[in-house]
Amino acid sequence: MTDPIQMLIDAGAIPVEPFDEHSRYRDAGIGLFQPGPDEPPIAYVRRRFIPQRRDIPIGAEVTIHDGDRPDLLAARVIGEPLRYWRVADANAVQDAAELTDTPGARILVPRTA
């Protein structure tokens, strides 16, 4: 049986890379889980491992302002609001909202390439 989704991917109607270039899941990949021999596979996003803090080059340390949000912070410090997750990774924070919870707190900003 021909897979209609694969046909659309092959035709270029569906992008091969499902995530935006700024997404934290860009390189995570998509996996297929086969629940049973006669059941259709289920697509899932593969696990993304957060890099170790020691492996992230730090470019600066900044102070959180009142009213900051993760996206506004990322726009201010690295120039791209959708890459707030890079700042979260540099601070070993899983929930990016924790970055901006405390005005006056100092956080690390990763060096951008």
C-alpha cells in the first residue's frame, strides 16, 4: 500500500523538516512507533537532550527587567525572540518562564555564532 503522507513529502507538498529553523526541536528528528503489525505507525518527536551548561559558550550576563518575558529577553540579548530556548539552555532551565520570574536576577546569555 502506498503511504499518502510519504507521497506528499516526496512531492514537496509537506516539508521534510517539520520544525522552523529557530525551533529547539529542529534537529531532534521524527520517529515512528509501530504499535502492532497491522496497525499504522504513530509519528513522534524524538527526544531532545539539553546540552550541559559547561558545553555552552557564554557571551554575557544580563539583568532581568520588570515585564520581561522569555521571547522579549531573547530578542533583546540575542536578537531573535524565537530562540529563547538557547537562553534557557544556558541557564539549565527547562521552563523558559523561570528565566524572567525574578526582576533583578542575573542570567547567562549564550554566545551566538
